[in-house]
Amino acid sequence: MERPKATAKRYGIAEWYGKDFTTLSPTEMRDLADKPVKSLPCPFRDAPCNKKGGVCSMRRYERRGDLAVALRESPVTMCPYRFLQDGTVFAWIGREILGAESPRVLTELPFLMAQDGAAGRPVGKIDMVLVDLCGGQLRWCALEMQAVYFSGSAMTSDFELLKNWHTAGLPFPTRQRRPDFRSSGPKRLMPQLQIKVPTISRWGKKTAVVVDRAFWNALAPMAEVPSTSNCDIAWFVVDFERCADSRSFSLVRDSLHLTTLERAVEGLTGGTPTSLADFEEHLRRCLNATPQ
């Protein structure tokens, strides 16, 4: 008797060019897998999709025989443009920080200027700024949106499989990969916050950070402050829901967290230093195990 294949779990496509991957037919999968870069519009902004492969988010799948079943987990955002759906986060941030639900959104504003003689040359920018001019006052906040990188094998082999997929049901992801919250948080987001937030806070302004629930849950706990006036950073955490009659996910508000920069760094670092005694004990074991 043939032995059943071992159960396995791997990350694969959750949203593909804005569509829920689990709702696609084999014909649609083959068609999307053949699309060249920038040939389809991004469903979340007025521009072509410029992400190679068009994967908006990922989720975990479990192997069931030769096919896959999606686990009941929230998608993990792989492209920051995914956060732009319906302007939900702009209205949310505008109301909480600026007291206005329709702020203007400006991008790529110079922040750090060169000190090497190139007068006026920006060497660092604030990615997005939300502005409200109601009443003649200039009220604004900075905005960072952090998606998640992944580590492991590229998606190329999955796309090749999908180009020739004719079977009813979902293909199981071809390779191991996982969301790399460590690269996305401490290595990418944290330096941005450490560079920008101190100056923005001295100016008396706030920094909003948008992440999804999967990213937030991967962080270490952060002590929070009770009001926006006391925070440096306002974390706007979003999640994704799919209605039974829909072929796509909707971005929804999940939670708001107010922290100082110091507590944010601790949360992004995600750990506490080991003791000197423990470190040196481990060092001795390594020395004893390594030939001179």
C-alpha cells in the first residue's frame, strides 16, 4: 500500500495582482504567470504594478496529498503599495493625529541634506507626509509603511509551475521560504526611525508607522503611552478580511499603539542582551570545541 505523503507547511502566494490566489482557476493562474513585468495595473494605486511577479502578500499552505490548502492565517504584506487600498490608512491616520479624515498626501520630501559641498542636495527623504491645512494652520505627520521581505527560495519556480497548471485545486509551493521579520524590522525599519524620528519629534510632529498584524505580532512587547501627545510613533496595525462572495481581501483597521522611539527600538530589536556570565560560558564551550 502506498504511504501517504508527509504533511508539510510552506509559504506561497496569498494575493496575486490583488486577487485572492485561492479563488483563481487554472486558466487564470496560467494567464497571470505569463504576464510580463509592468503589464498589469496595480489594484491599489493609479500606476502599473512594478513588483516582479505581482505578489502582493503571502500566506501559509498545508500539503494535502498532491495539492495545498490555505491555513486560516492573515496574509503577510510583501508590497508596501498593498497598504494603499481605498485610502483607509490615510483617513485613519488623519483622524487620529491631525483631526482630519481627508489629509493631502505628499511623497519623497527632502529631509537630510548633503554636507560634502553639494549645497541643497538631499541625501535622505521622508517617504510620505500627510498634511491638513484646515483653518490656515500647517498640520502634518510623517508616514512610514513597512512591508515584509522574505528569505529562502525565490518565487520563480512557483511561477514556472503555474504556467503549466491545469489541475483543479491549489498547487503546493515548490520551495521553502518564510517572511523575514528580522530583516524587515531591525535591519530596515528601525534605522529609518532612528534617523528621522528624533528630528521630527523635536519639531513637535509625530511619525505614523503602518504594518500588518503579522508584522506587529512578530515584534517584542512595547510599553505604550496613554495619548498621542506623549508618543513619538503611532503604530497603525492593519489586517485583511475576505467576504465569502468576494475574490479579494479587504484591508481593515486592526489596532493603534502609541510608543516612544526608545520603546519602539526595544520592540524591533526583539530581545534582551545575555548576561556576561552566560556569554563567556558559551565562548568557552566554543573555544573547547574548536581545534587550535
